[in-house]
Amino acid sequence: MNEQQNLITPNYNQPSNLPNATASLVLGIIAIVGAFCYGIVGVICGIIGLILANKDKKLYQASPEMYASSSYSTSNAGRICSIIGLILGAIFFLLIIIYFVMFGSLFMEAMRNGGKL
């Protein structure tokens, strides 16, 4: 009877997961993949994932006994992935801008010369 009662009543002494740990990891992975989609997807998802991971870091540092260390590790991995995705997205976005500026100027020069480079 006592075993059945332990299954019914929840254990409140277990540490809970951080609220945004999984979301920051998912956004960090999307940021890395999305960095190669003109860069802007990586930048946006990287910023959002970084904000969520930093909120979780503050929550964990305020009271580490309330949260599981595995969820802190997940949040930290999401933070690292978000930083990588943000950097890759920014670099790729700048390369796209440079590409359009260079070929746009070549196109304008060709139009001025009557279609000849």
C-alpha cells in the first residue's frame, strides 16, 4: 500500500528543469543551420536563443539547488550554439551584402558602357 501511495504523490524535492533550456538549444541549432540561408535566419534565431540561455543562466546562478544540472548543461549548449550561429549568420550576411555591392557596381558599369564590361 505504501508503494502505491508513493507513486501517486509527486516528489517535490527533485530539482526541476530550467524553463528555456530546450528552447535555447533548438534555437541555437536552427541558428547554425539557418546561417546559410542568407544569414538573417541565423542572426535572428541566434539572438533569441542567446537571450533565453542568458535568462536561464541567471535563474540557475540565483538558486542552483532548485534546478537540475543537466538542464543547465542543455542551456549552456544552447548558448554556445546560438553564439556560433550568430557569428556564422553575421559573416554570411556580410558576404551577401559585399557580393551584391560588387556585382551591382559591375552591372551599373556595364549599363553605362552600353552592355560591355
